[in-house]
Amino acid sequence: MAKKKAPLTTTPVTDGPVPVVGAREACPCGSGRRYKACHGRAAAHAVAELVQRPFEGLPGEGDWVALRELVPAATVPLTVNAETLATAEGDVPSVTLVTVLPMAWPAMRRQDGSIMLGLQTQTSSGDLSRDLADALVQALATEPGSPVPPRRPAPEGPRLQQLLDLDAPFEPTVHTGFEYWLEDASAATGEVAASLEQANAAVIPTEKLESVPQAYWCAAPDRNHLRWVMLHEEEALLDALAKLAASGEASLGEGTKLVGSFRAHGLVVPVWDLPQSMTPADCEKPAAAFAERLAATLERGGALSVEERKARAGLVNRQVTLS
């Protein structure tokens, strides 16, 4: 006769969220069931439930996407919802969003108490907004001078849309390197200075255009590029780009070419090849003119011709999904 299995036992968690443990371990809630059959179900569902547009509803959605996927070094001051994030002392430290932190930390609390929130980091919940919000909440409780370790957020945890002031502007500053990591980069010595120099050497020069929103020029080794995050609905945007490509109106001037697009966090990012001699300033007027052509084409709508369908198929075939 088979022996009856002893019930799983553990000291129940009575304060705070139930921590993540191994799937076959006893659930920390004290139910006597395995984690995978208890609180692990909700966690697994959260991982499987991918949020296609995690930054939707935030000011500067397209810039959030660009800083997550395309821009090496940038910072943005964030305005938090003071009522939601008030600390025990009743105040909220300054918060700066950064593209990446050392060791890809989710966040860090600087010695002066301010918080840096890393955007280019590993995520686990299927909702990047929830991962970032969880890192921000952790940072508020972290001792100054300490990084925030990665963890899986609770499925019912807050999202950035709940923690940030949605009426505040989102204004990125693009940097040439990662000196923003340090409070005084000029004082860096030894291994710190060497690590900073190595990180800076890998940065691809990038600048944000001023004439159109969410467009970023970058200088690759063999040619320059313009990568432009667009908020238009994907199918309508691809139709419009195909029409412009078929009519020879999709370029940004002599020597430029619309070569394809990325898909990132629910948005389409058209990409142009540019001559190496074409600077960000040279892109401003052509980009503004293209924006006008695109808006007019989107407004007209209509079915695609045979040539336009071929152009659309070419764009789709050259589309790369980043997330």
C-alpha cells in the first residue's frame, strides 16, 4: 500500500506579500499546498500575460520605448504622485529615469537619497510597467548608497501609471556617456574609472531630433540612421508607409532610404539609412516634411494598389521585433 504523503508545512507569512519559492516547495502562505498550486498560480499567470504596450497612458510613450530599446545613455527627471509614494517622513526623494545602470540594476538609491530607476533591465512579470514600478517602490525603502536587486513583482502590484504624475512632461536628455552614474564623475579612479571608460567606449553616438517627436539619429560604424517611434495604429501606419514608398516619397532626401522597421512594446519604429555625412541638424527639415506627408496619407486612407501592396510586403518582411 502506498504511503500517504505528509502535508507540506512552513511558517506562514503574515505580513507583506507572499515571497516567490520553488514550484514544488511549500507555499509560504501556510496553506499546506505546493507553491505552484497555490500563490504560484497567480505569479505564473502574470508572467504569461504579456502587456503589449506597457507604457501606454504615460506622457512620452514613444520616448519610453526609444530609451528602453534604442538609446544607449539618457536621463529623464520623473515627477511622482506624492500621495501614492509618500514615505514615512512624508516626503518623496527626487527620481530620475535612466536608460541603464551598472550591472543592469533595476534601481539604486544614491548617497544623497535620490533614486535612479533603470529602464534597460531584465523583467519577469510580463508587464514592464509593473516591473519598473516595483523597483521604484523597493528603492524608496532602500538604504542610501545601495542598489535594488531584481525580483518578481507581486501580480497585484502597482504600475508606473499609478505612481507617476501623468500631467508632468517627459523630456529626455541624451548623453554621450554614463557619467550620470556617479555624483562626481571627475573624481572616479581605479576600477570605477576604468569601467566607466569601457562603457563609454561602446556608446553609439545618438541625438534626439527637435522638429518631430520621438525620433533619434544615431551614427553606426558604416552609416547613420534615423529611428522614429510612431504612435499610429500599426496596420494603418504600414499602409501609409507603403503608399509613400511606392510613390517615391518615403525618403528623407538624397542618399537616404526607408529600410524597414522595428516593433517594440506595441509600437512601430520606422528606420532610415542615412549617409555618414548627414548630421542630426540635416535631418530636421526632411523629417518635418515627411511627418506632413505621412499625416496626409494617413488621413486619406484607401485601399492599396498592386505596387503599394508589394511595398508593404517588403516593409513587413524587413520588420524586426525587439520586444
